[in-house]
Amino acid sequence: MQYHYNAVKLVYVMIVGLVYLLIDTDLTMKILLPLVAFFLCFLNSHGQQDIENTLQKLNNHSVPYITTDELNLQSQFTLLDAREKQEYAVSKLPGAVRIGYTNFNPTNIQTIIPDKNTPIVVYCSIGVRSEKIGEELIKLGYTQVLNLYGGIFDWKNKGYLVYNSKGQQTDSIHAFNKHWGKLLTNGEKAYNKDSRHSAKKSSS
């Protein structure tokens, strides 16, 4: 992963250098704008690649995935947020209900969603914790459970909207910790004071 970020820095340095070279020429806008667009696409593509690599490594693929693009086109799902309270407070997907991860309570779920044939999408930061919660839902008898591939990070990386605890649109995403925050390439990253130095091996 370090290789990817070194490559990003190299591209950035190249762009800055070209700005200085072209600052007094008519070619500035013609050349600079495409380079900036390329740089942004480069960041997003590497963020997506790192998410894919992480999910491949950490997940069991025991819960079927739904992509962020697919979810954006559909509205029949009940969205369950498997993150912690402080993460949910920063922002969430529209209409999502927090069920948590550390203190996940099966009894609460059956109260919130009594019909076990309800189409459900569970999400977290990138899809690791939500897979584990999805497994628990399947054990409880829920028949239509999907895990959001890439989680809220990929949702925001794609430019889809998120909302804060007051229901207002926001650009902020809780990035879990500095390590996992590298996978978030769009929006403003938020951290807890004690999450800035969280162990890199923590699940996201």
C-alpha cells in the first residue's frame, strides 16, 4: 500500500512542477486541468483498489455484496449501520438505522425489523464489520441480507450524499483511524481523539 501513496506523491509533485513551468503561458489551462482531473481519478482508483485488496484479505465473503452504485439506484432496502455511535454521529447513509457492532443486540434488531423477509443492507466503514453483523442477521433467520461493498467510504468516494445526526447534508466522514482513513479519498475526515492512534490491525 505504501507504494501506491508514493506514486500519488510523485504525480502531485509533477503537477506542481508543471504549474510553475506553465504559469505564464496560454497552455496553462489546456494542460493543467486534464492533469488535475487525472490526479483525482488516480486517487479514487487507488482508494478503490486498496478497499478491494482489504476486503479480499479480511472478509470471508459469507454475506452477498451489493455495490454502492447498485444501492444508489434502489430504495427498497432497510439500511443498517454497523459502526459505533461516534462514527454514526458524524455522518450516515440517508435513512440508515444504527445497530452498532461492539454492542450489537439481536433482540433490538427483531424489534426494529420484525419481518425477516425484509430486504436489508448492512454497512460500516468499508464492509468488514458489516459482514460479521450480516452473518448474525442470517443466523437470526433474516433471508435477504446484503453487505455494502466498500461501505460508507466507497459511498462517499463515489460522491454520493451523507447526512449528519441532524439530518443535514455533510462532507464529513468518520475515518475510524489514520490507517483506515487512507481508504477514504473524498470528503473531510473526522476522528475521535483516542482513535487517531488506534492499532492498525483493528477491523473497519
